[in-house]
Amino acid sequence: MPDQVHLLLVGTSHRHAPIAVREQLAAQAHGQRLIEAVIAEDAVIEAVGLSTCNRCELYMVGSDPEAMREAALRRLADYAHRSESALEPLLYVREGGDAAEHLFEVAGGLDSLVPGEAQILAQIRESYQHALEMGSTGTVSNRLFHEALEAGKRVRNETAIGRSNASVASVAAELVRERLGALRGARVLIVGRVRWPSWSPRTWPRGAASRSWSPTAAASAEPHWQSGSTAPASCSTGWPRRWRRPTSWSARPCRMDT
């Protein structure tokens, strides 16, 4: 390792990039492909990628900050299917202590779309674990992520922000309750085409549908949910016409037994 190294963060989030760009970058599960590409650059000695639906960040360690920035921009632009000049205004760059402080804020849920949301700490831990398994971490990044994860746990355990257990799904559910009143006995159809979040069926305990059977089957494995390759007996067939699924969908909108 060189005598002097620098910590550099290059990334984007819901605060800086439209959803179309974030979707392209979030497709790189846990930043794995980004890590593989960036760590191959001569300027990068260590790298950890954090990729979620609302952010994509590369934490890099090396001797030349400008070379690392250029490498990250080049790889991110490639994955976002945009030119470097088009993507660069949507990115933020942090160096040294500013990069470390940003990661601590993210781990504490302070930089989330829903402040205090509970998912980000696990996502950071999982992304770091992937980087460890790939061998792309080192002295600086190991210490940084260990301390950030510890700080995130302390924030959740020792401050009021950890009491809410907030998430985008829980906020959406609360908004519906405010608008429509009590939801007991209501039918809710959740439509999605991304990896099914395990917490959604609990937040919306009524039903789910997907373009493929697997995500809904996974949700159906939760307690009290019916499962199977065909519509279970408890499935609702009385959906309003405007809500009925296209015939190409293989999953059935089902109700949870209460």
C-alpha cells in the first residue's frame, strides 16, 4: 500500500438523481459488478459498493483521488447507460472525513428517503459482507464500515429515531389509513416487478401480485398466507374491474386469513 492513501466516495441518491437513473444503478445487486469493475482500476486499492433502490455509492481507497473519481464516473455512466457528461451533475463526491461522515449518516438513517428507516443498516452490512467475500476491502475500508455499522446500531438503540421502525411501505400504509380510515377487512393489491421486500406483506396484510409467481410465492410463505402454483381457495375473485390483473400475470391477488 502507498505511504499516503485517500478515502473517496462517489455516488448518487434520491436527493440527486431521478428514479430512472437510480433504477439502472440499483440493478447491480449489492454493487458487486461495480466493485469488480472499479477494483480492476489501477488507482483503486480498496472498494465497497452500496446499491439500494434509492442510492448507489462507491467507497474507494487509493493514492490518487482524481483518478478514482474518473474511474467511478466511467463505470457508473456505463451501468446507467448515459454519457459521463450527462451523469456527472447527478453525482456527489466526498473525500476523507466528509466521506466517512456521510456513511455514518446513511447508517443512522439520517440520509434516507424516510428518515430513520430500518432497512438501510442491514443493506450496508450485506454490501460490506459482499465486498469482504470478494476480497476488495482493506485496512481503511474495514475500519470505516465496522465503525459505521456500530454507529448505526447505537443510533437505533439509543435515540428516538430507532423507535419508529419506519420504511417507505409503512409510510405509504399510514398515508392510506389517514385518507381512507380503518383498513380492517379491506382488500389491498400490491403490484411490483422488483425483488420482493420481506416486510411488505406485514405492512400490507391483505394481498400481493407480481409479473412472475416467485415473489408472490415467497410472500405467501409468510405465516397465515396461502401458497401454491394455482389460485388458493382464499383468493379474492371479486376485485373491481379496473383493478383486475392482466391475463399475462401468473400470480394471484390473495387475501390474508384473519
